[in-house]
Amino acid sequence: KGKCPEDGWDESTIELFLHELAIMDSNNFLGNCGVGEREGRVVSGLVARRHYRLIHGIGRSGDISAVQPKAAGSSLLNKLTNSVVLDVIKLAGVRTVTSCFVVPMATGMSLTLCFLTLRHKRPKAKYIIWPRIDQKSCFKSMITAGFEPVVIENVLEGDELRTDLEAVEAKIKALGAENILCVHSTTSCFAPRVPDRLEELAVICANYDIPHIVNNAYGVQSSKCMHLIQQGARIGRIDAFVQSLDKNFMVPVGGAIIAGFNESFIQEISKMYPGRASASPSLDVLITLLSLGTSGYKKLLKERKEMFSYLSSELKKLADNHNERLLDTPHNPISLAMSLKTLDESNDAAVTQLGSMLFTRQVSGARVVPCGSVQTVNNYTFKGFMSHANDYPCAYLNAASAIGIKKQDVDVFLKRLDKCLKTFRKEAKQEKNINEISDANAATEQLED
């Protein structure tokens, strides 16, 4: 049926299945005689075993989704993977998605492929409307494709940074719809930025007949992000949405899924990919989904949501204990932010020092964002880089509840963060005492004089 099984398979069953696929490839035929330059020859037995002897990769030189006659097993693997992944995307919340394919590139390059495909449909266009998110790869994806990003600054609503819809529409009118390749929006992001107003952006795109590409990097694991995509497609226009394999399915980095609601457009994107492609990302995600089954993946999604609530409540308690606060970002379902105002006020370097302290204590993934940092990316200067705004009101620390996180991860993180913050408070108190003693001594000397 080409769907993800409800109950996961055991490892021996998966290996048997992969070996059956492998013996359908010509390089594994007993009497095979290859006289071409690409015959699936592998000199190392270790490499051959690592890839289950599926050596030919996927696709043909003109289409990544095409069937390769001398690699029937690898071609079947590719078709099955795309079908199983489509089933899981529907299960995760985008029920009306019609087509998708796994591409052996991470999210940034996969977005570039989407933009390059749109170039043939809109030859006059040179701009991409992009509500700002301070993440380099999605910005570079537009530059690499040869387009000029038009950065739309976010608006501050409470603690949240949200899409400035009026600025988006004003820019479309100023530049002219025919000169705009697409709107490039984002779902999953670091708090205090929250997912873009996808429904409203989709309606704007439909009204002005402008394509809409969504960066859904780690949004598959969030029912809220997937619901936004589903709703956007229902009431407006979303041409494609791109998500990472490693962030959503816990496989090695190197693959992404390009999905959409118009099968012919998704096929156009797959045909834009030049040459054959590595089968490794497809193999990794197929093995993972067969071992989990839909029940296993649903369980992981449920656990992630529970851990988000736990992380949120515990981080709030810790923030209160240190005279800080958990920023109020109810529209962000994955990432949280805790202010570092007292730390920032006591010492300019203290915020970045906290980040290095956490890293040396083996806390990975936590982002410490100081105020006022400036960074230039491809000749574009971002003020307040990493905070998604020119002047966010305070420095802060990010932590995320992503798929696969365990209670132990949260507990250890909070314990180490608490210890680091106490160290700063102790040092600040000692410095204050020294200053007070110094001031007292100076006052005494003045009286004596």
C-alpha cells in the first residue's frame, strides 16, 4: 500500500527486506558484466555493507524521481520512501498534501532548488519577500539561487516577534508582484520569534498571484506548525514546504523533504535536480520509519509535547529564582526563551560567558543571545543578529523541546544552568562587597584628611 506500517518492524525483518531490494540491482547479479563508467562497483566490503549493497543511488541524470532500469531495487526503495514519508506528513497534520520527495541535501539547499524551479515560471522576478529570521542557511538559500532577499522586519507583540503583514503587502505593491519570485516564510524558529502568520501570508500570495515557499525545517514534529501549513493551503496559497530529515526523524544530517499540494509542481522541482543522487538519506529515513511504525512516531510526538510543557514550567521556576522571567511566547510550540536582564546589566561579557560555560559543561543546543550584536551575511548587515530584531528589549537564553528529548535531558540542563547562574550571582555579590569596602575606605580617608 506504500504506507508506513502501524507497528514497527524488528531489525532482522528490515534487513531481510533491504537485502531483497539489493539483489534486484544489477551490480549484485551473479553473472553481471558491466562495461560502463557507473556500474555500482565498490572496492571496500565495509562500504558495501554500510549501504546494504544499494550502490546505484536514486534517479537518473535528468530526474531524481525517475526509475533506473539497472537499479530496480534502489528505484523501488526511492518510490517506497517517498510514499511512506508522504503518509507520515499526512499523519503529522498536513492531510491534503499530494506529493513529496526526499532530496539528499539539507534544508537550505533544498530551498534553493525550489527557488531555481520558480525562476523558469517567473523569469522577470528578482526579489524574494522574507520575514526576518536570524538563521544563515535560509538567508543564503536565496542568495545562492541568485535572488535578492527583501527583509521584512518583525513586529514586537508583548514578548513575541510576529510577521508584519502590512509591511509585506506594502513591499509587494512597491516592487510589483511580477518582480517578486515568492514569499519565503518560516514555521519552526527560535523564541521569541514565533511561526509566521502563514494563513494571512497564504491569502496575500493568492490575491497577488505570488508563489509561497515555506521553510518548515523542524516543524513536522509540531502539530501547530503542521496545522498552519494545512490552513494556509486551504484558504490561500502554499506552493511547497521544506523540512529537514535529521531534525524531524532523528537520522544523520544530509537530507530533506520537499512537499506540496500540486503534484506537477513538486515533480518539476525533482526534475530540476541535476544528475543522480545519494540513496543514503532515503535509506536512513525508510529504516527509521519502518522500525518506528506510525504508532512509534505518534508516541515520540506525544512525548515531545509533554516535555515542552515540563521544560516550560521548570524553566519558569528557575527564572523566578534568579529574578528573571520566562518570556511569554505562546505561539512558539517548540522553543522557549528566558530573559538574562540582570546578567546583562551586571557585565557586558557575562551573557556570552554564560553560553561558553554551558557548552563546556556539555549542554548543547542552548543559545545565549546578547543585545546589540551585529553580523554581516553576504553583504547584508543584520543588527541584533540572532534575536530576529534590530533592538530586542533584553538578552535571553533559548532552549527547545525537540523530538527525542528526555526528562533527564531537561533535568540535567536545568541543574547545570542553575549552577552557572549562581556562580555569576556569587561573583557579582563579591564584586559589590569589594566596591562597598573600597568606597568606605575612600570615605574614611576623606574624613581623616
